[in-house]
Amino acid sequence: MSRPVENPDYAAFLKRIIRAYSKRIAGGDIEALADLAGVVAELDHAIGQAVTQLRTQHGYSWADIARPLGITRQAAHQRWGGGDS
């Protein structure tokens, strides 16, 4: 039976992959720079989805969302609030 992956371990794994990918690109593959920018766009979308689900499915407030990010609740609302009040 395999051990479940914990969120901090999973985040560390993702960071290692992104760092490794950037080193590969920095090695001279300029065309892959667009792919790396696509990773940024995908990550930004994933953060937005996570925020939406934390708010709608789990009832977290904007202050709750902002705290682990080290930003104000107003900044969190501006970034991810959309039409939300």
C-alpha cells in the first residue's frame, strides 16, 4: 500500500519540477519559454479555482484566504473576487 502524499510534500515536489524546467530552458531552449509562461497561467487559474472552492464549498472568508498568503482581505478579494461581494 502506498503512503498518501501530504500537501507540503506535493508542493515541494511541484517547486522542484518548476525549478528544473526553468534550468532546462535557461540551457538554451528559448522556444520553451512560452511553455513556461503557460505553466504560470495554469497555476494562476488553479489558485483561482482553489480560492473559489475554499469560499463556496468550505465557507472560508476573504480574511481566511488572505492570511496564509500574507496579503490583506481586500487584496485577496480584488484578485479573486470577481463579481463576488
